[in-house]
Amino acid sequence: MREEYLKRTLTIQSRKREVKALFSTIQRWKPALQNSAFHSAHEEAFEQTDCLACARCCKETGPLFTNKDVDRLAAHLKISPGRLQESYLRFDEDGDWVLKSTPCPFLLDDNRCSVYSARPRACRMYPHTDHPTMSEVLDLTRKNAGICPAVAHIVLKWLEQPPAG
């Protein structure tokens, strides 16, 4: 299964020009159509995708941490927010809190999250294909297609047979 997931995302990476064109088309759709197309495709993709067999999101990328995320995770770990920031986070070039390194330090050997109940909002929302306003995350979703096999599933299907827009 893991090989199949990797194959999906590698296929997306090799078809970047087509993916970019697809997302250019999607950007021209009305927001309601973007939402309904992605949300129904999200359900289907996750019926066929086992996140615990992959965990590329946790191994290769990292979430942005809001102040609320820092406070929630620090409380969960029973440390101060300052200690959490010092131990695990850094400011990126945009001034956002991000992990110092990947893979995520809270990822367990079995691909489960050791802080799942207190994970950042960005982790809760990933891969964003069920975001309430897809127009806000289309660029991010396109990037996630090269990481997440569920998003790759959606995009590959749409490259073969685009939804009516």
C-alpha cells in the first residue's frame, strides 16, 4: 500500500504542468462548485487512503502553530509555552511558528501522533480538501497533491476526467 501511495504522489510530481493547468481551471470555478467538488472527492479519497500507512505529512512537512496551538500543546505536555517553543519550534521567514525539524518529533514509530488530541489546527485540517472555503487553500492543496496520496488520488482522477465546471 505504501508503494501505491508513493507512486501516486510521484506521478503528480511528474505531471506538474498538467496539475498547474487543472488548478488554474479550478480557480475559475464558482466557490460553491469548488467546495462541492473537493468535499465529495475528499470523502471518496479517504475511503481509499490509510493515513497511518503513509504519514508523509508528518515526515516531510510541518504545520504552522498559532498561539492557541502552542498553549494547547504545552498544556498537554505539561510544560510552559516558552519551553515548548524553545524545544520544538522556530520562527520561519514569514514570522510563523513552525517545527524546528522534520519528521515531526511527536510522530511515533507506528505513524501515530503522540499528541493527537492536542495537535495543531493545521494538522487537524490537513490536507485541507474539506476546507469550508476551498478558494482560500487551492495553492496549498495543489502543493499537498505531491505529498498526500489522498489529494493525489483526487487530482489524478480529475486529470483523467475533470469534474464539470
